[in-house]
Amino acid sequence: MEDFEQLRRAIREHDRRYYVEAAPTISDREYDALLERLRALEAEHPDQVTADSPTQRVGGEPITGFRTVDHARRMYSIDNSYDEEELTRWAQRCFEAIDPELLRINERLAELDDRESQLKGKRDAESKASREALVSERAALLQDRLNCLSVAASEGYPLPGGYVAEPKVDGVAASLRYERGALVQGLTRGDGYRGDDITHNLRTLRSVPLVLEGDAPEIFEVRGEVYMPREEFDRVNREQVAAGVEPFVNPRNATAGTLKQLDPKNVEGRGLRLVVHGAGERSDDLVLTSHVELVNAAASYGLVTSPLSRPCDTIKEVVEYVDWFEKEKASLPYNVDGVVVTVNRFDLQERLGYTSKFPRWRLAYKYATEQAATELLDIEWQMGKTGKLTPRAKMAPVFVAETTVQHATLHNVGELRRKDVRIGDTVIIEKAGEIIPQVVRVLDPERADRGQPVELPTVCPSCGAALVMEYDQRRQNDLAQWSKRVEREKQLAAKQSREPEPIPEPPPLTELDESGRYCPNPACPAQLKERLWHFASRGQMDVDGLGEKVIEQLLAADLVGGYGDLYRLHTKREALLALERMGEKKADNLLAGIEASKTRGLTRVLAALGIRHVGSTASRILAEQYGSIDALTAASIAELESFQIDGAESGIGPEIARSLYEYLHSDLGQAILADLRAEGVELTEEQPAPAATEGPLVGRTLVVTGTLERHSRNEAHDLIAKAGGKAASSVSAATDYLVAGEKAGSKLDKAQKLGVTVLSEEAFEQLLGLSKLAADERR
Ligand SMILES: NC(=O)c1ccc[n+]([C@@H]2O[C@H](COP(=O)([O-])OP(=O)(O)OC[C@H]3O[C@@H](n4cnc5c(N)ncnc54)[C@H](O)[C@@H]3O)[C@@H](O)[C@H]2O)c1
Ligand SMILES: [Zn+2]
């Protein structure tokens, strides 16, 4: 029984990491195997199955910081299948529950069973005759049933209305509620019954219309997938790394991590999209009879649906689609992990119903993630600009998921030890949603002639400084709280004059809990190279002509030892010209690039310094708010931590605040900033006019045209700004809405040509939540 509870606890812990923290520590395949084991155990002990078992409900508890809201209709997960046979068996079950001929036969068979039990024990002639008739009718019926099923199988279990096959976009499920056409609420799936209110974040998605086009119904709750295209994922991860934050494992986790941001500003630039694939509550004025009609209706209201959705008459057509799509999916700009198959007609869906966790009328076909086996040749340690040394597996080249790979990340020492990879091992690597391949496991950990565990560096390979270990935050908290808990129990026991209850101490931190090894030496050459490169790159100081190679040359020739030296390079023109392949023109270009970077402003400087946890978003918010490095330095740590903009949390968490504060008040940080100031680098930022950071129009651009009845043009622009939106003067592809009054002219034509949503004055007011007010005034 111990095993049972342990398994459940482990799965819940993985659920939390996956759904709540968006940072899973095992692969999906490993997770699915755990769940399967629990399912098998529960099948053996059905009395042990509880309603909150992970086999009975979808994962995910509420995220702190968000309001939890009941779903109007429950959000289910989808059962998985991994081969065509499973898919076909599912179609057969659907067919048997729906086909009128089979239903008639089954009903009659049940009747015959009843009659037979009535006749039991009766020996009179009439009963005997009845029994004989019954037996022969049953034989005939069973034969009919067989014939019926074999015809159905050969036809591919055709259903009236058919099936629909659609890409299973690998993202995060969301439910969006529209009332009278206006978006009023957006929720995550949560545990299926209650989700987190992420309305403010969903509003920033361009593919989420704030107002539906056309004649929208009273209530329309759509369900869809929020996802991050691969290109955006790469960019976001580059920014994470630049900010010294752990990169996301795959686009799905990046999406989940983004949606749980408290500040919608942090969501806006992440390129999330929504594709609609279902519905929750609908009012009766929306008459729909099938999934295809539902998807078409959603599209007609301006929602995005999948262009690759395909109606299929039979499961055979579905299988063809699955095969075709397996090759096709690589060319899509986003990740797809399978195909979702849905019974099209709503009345049939209703008849099929639900299990405790899944609809019976829908099934996911999951493509196998591509894995490959290869030999582990070496573990390399890569230096980052914050001094973190990251282990990377170097492997014999192997072809997997369309590319040849020879490196896989191992993230940190903890993971290296948990997976216990050793040089010479055959390792299984996987490329699922991830762009960077992962080491899944060692193929044969029992092999007798394995090498020794990988030796860990204790000093920096570049400068020789003793490395500093960091450990998993949760484990540290557990340990820290233990002594407090013991203390509390002692006091309580003393008060009640009894012996204190023993509280078991959590196991001490080991290599397994390590999250990073750092070189603490600020002058470390390996770090210096990474830092200078970061400093000069595009999102930061954007220094033309200063690439990786040039930085290496400058360091080798001892021409720079820090950021300030870059700005003094012009005094060393001769030495610069002496570098290999550095002509007059190139040198002038480099010096001009360095000079030009002086006026980038405080936002860029902060981001460029590579302060741990301080990325470009935090830098922008802080620079704009404080305006100068002096003001920022004068801020207390408490002020930074509880940093607020217009009552909304800014997303400057305690980690960022602490790290920045420490930097600004360290000797090193002060020396660097003084040096930059002396060289004339601007350390101020213009403070923009305060724009609302919350409101229904955050991230939207609107154009007002024609004469409005109840608002002047200026008033309308004010309303837009107050609601967090931007008012522009001309219509372009970047326009989200055109508010058109009387005598709207060329702008209206242009908007229609570009497919921009056009709002009447009333719809505009509704969008701003003013409609009731306006209606009252009119009365
Ligand atoms: N690695 C871990 O620690 C860990 C932990 C928990 C869960 N997981 C993984 O999460 C998965 C289970 O998550 P799940 O319950 O969200 O199920 P799922 O992601 O396998 O499938 C259900 C979801 O698919 C989405 N979907 C995408 N396209 C769709 C379409 N066209 N039509 C309908 N739905 C569509 C829906 O949002 C729906 O909620 C498993 O693969 C499991 O391995 C991993
Ligand atoms: Zn070092």
C-alpha cells in the first residue's frame, strides 16, 4: 500500500511542477509510464481509488496570485492513443453505441436474455418450444451482429455526420467567455472544475478578439489552445538566458510560464496565439448541431480556428490524415504532438457521454516522440555570463527528428547525477517539443563495465576560483522551515507541559539537489568574454562591429578587461590596427559603433550589465519608473520588492529586486557604473507619459474615424488610452479595431480590405464596459 500512496504523491508532485510551475523535471513519456503504473495498481485495488486520484482528474492546482473561478461547464482532458489499432478500436466502440442496426440487435439480445431467465426451471411443452425459438433467434442475431460489425470494420466504422480530425497543438488549454460579443473572462483549465482567471493576460493576445464580429450570441464560451510558435520560443529563451534565468524546456512550458505572469506587460511581447477547438457554455440563440458547425461559427465571429481541420467519413480516412500529417507537421511554425479526433454530431456526442476524466466522443492520437540511442563521449562545461557552469553532453553524432545532433543539455549537476550518465554509456536522447535535445536516460544502467560517475569540477576551468554551489529553492525552503517547525513544536510542548513530538528532519542537500555551480570571480576571463558579448549584442547596447571573434581578439591582446575599456579603445587605435584582419575601415566602424552605443539609455545599460534575473522587461520597467541610475540606487530593497505601477504588480519579484539591489550596492557594480558614467555613457531614461497598463485594450491599436454620436474624437482617444490601448491615426495591418462613426470614408474601406474588425460606437462602448452607462443616459 505504501507504494500506492508514494506513486500518487510522486505524480501529484510532477503535476504541480508541470502545470503550476511550468518546469517539469521528467519527460512526458516517463510521466505517462508512472500514470500507467498507478492505473494498473488501482485496477487491482478498485476500493483504493479516490475521486482526487491523478487517474480520475486532470492535474493542476490553482496558481497563487490568480483568482480561481468555477467553469460554467467542466473542462475535460482527452484520452490518448499511440497506434492506429487503438484508434480503430475506439471508433468501433463509438459505432457500436450509435449504429441503429447494432443497437436494435443488442436490445433484442437483452430482451432474449430476460425471457430466458423467466423460462428458467419451467418444464412444460410451451416453455420448451419458446426456449428453442429463443435459442435459434439468438444464434441468428449473433450472426447478424457479426456480419454488421465486419461490414462496418471493412467500411471503417462510418458514422452519420462523420469524424473530424484536427492537429493537436501543443500548448495550454484556455476557456474564453464572450457575453453579447464582448470578451468577459478567460480561464485556464485548472483541475477541470475550476480554473485561474487569466483574462488580463489573454486580452494581450492579438488572436483573441475582444469583441466578436457579426451578430454574436448572448453567451459563447470557446475553448482553445494557447501556444507559442517555435520562433518566438527561441527568442524568448534567448532573452531568458540573457537575463540569467533558466530557459524553458519547450514551447508548451514557455506558454504555461507566460500565462502565469501577473503583469500582462510580460505576456504582450511573447507572441502567444490562440486556436479555437471547442466550446463550453452556449446560449440557445446559437443553434449548432455539430463540431464542424461550431468551428465555422467561431471562425465567422473572427476567432482563429485550425485551417488543417479535416472532416472524415470513416476512421480509415482519419488514419490516412494521421499518416499524412506526421510528415506535414514539421513544416508548421508551431509544435503539434498529435491529432485530435472528434465525433462530429452533437447528438451523438451526447449519447456517448464522458468517463470521469475524458469525453468518450474524442480521442487524441499521439505521435511517438523521436528518440535515438548514441554514445556519450564527454561532458563539457559551458561558462555563462553570470558565471554559471552548465554541463553539456557531447555525443557521437546521431540523426533524430530531421537533424543530426551531437550535443544535449543536462541543465545542472542535479540532473547529471539523477540521470547518472557516465562517459562511454549508451544514452537515449529525445527531441520532442524541445529544440535542444534532452538526455532521457542511460540505456543500460546495470551494465558491468560502466565508467566512473562523472567527475565534477570544483574550481573554475578558466580562472581557478573555487566554485560556489546553489541548490533547489524548494528543498532549501523545506530545510529552513524544519528548524522553525521544531522550534515552534518545542514552545508549544513547553506550554502544554509535554514532550515535543519529533519532526523528522528533511534529508540534507546533496549533489542531487544542485541547481547550479558558479564561478564567483568577477574578473574571470571566461565570464568576461560572455559578458562583453552579451553587453554588445542587439537587445542590449547593440554595438556594431563587436562580435564574438573581435571580443576574443580584444581579450587575447589585453586591450579590454571590462565594459569601460570598450569606451577607451579609441585611445589605442594603433594596437587595435595591429590585430589580425583589422583594417582601417573595420577599426573605424568598430569605434563608431562603440561611440554610438553611449546614448542607448538606462534601459539598455541595465539589461546589458548581465545582472542575474534582471532581463530587458524588468530593466525597461525600472528605468522608466526611476528615470536615472541615481534614483534607482537610492531606492531601498523593500521599495524595489514591492514595486507597483498604478496599483498593478509590476512583475519585479523579490529575486529580481534582491539581485539588482545587491549589484547596485556592491563595490564591483558601483565601480562599473562610475566607469561607464565617466566615459559618457548615458545612465538616464526618459519617463514616458503614464499609460494604463491594465484595461480591456492593453496591447491593442485602435483608429477612430467618422463622427461619433456621444464622444468627440479627443474623448474617444482618451478613453482608449485609459483602457490601456493605443490610438493611431491611420489604418494598417497593425490596427486591431476601427471605430467607425457617421460618414466614415476611406479608412473604413481600407479597414475592410485589410480585414480589420470594424466597431460601431455602441460596440466600442461595450468593449470599454460603458454600454450600460450609455444606455442609461439615453433613457
Ligand atoms: N512531464 C511531466 O512531469 C508531466 C506532468 C503532467 C503531465 N504531463 C503530460 O501532460 C499530458 C497530459 O496533459 P493534458 O491532460 O493536458 O492532456 P493532453 O495535453 O495530452 O491533451 C488534452 C489537451 O489537448 C489540447 N488540444 C490541442 N489541440 C486540440 C484540438 N484540436 N482539439 C481538442 N483539444 C486540443 C486541449 O487543450 C486539451 O486540454 C501528458 O502527455 C503528460 O505526459 C507531463
Ligand atoms: Zn572563473
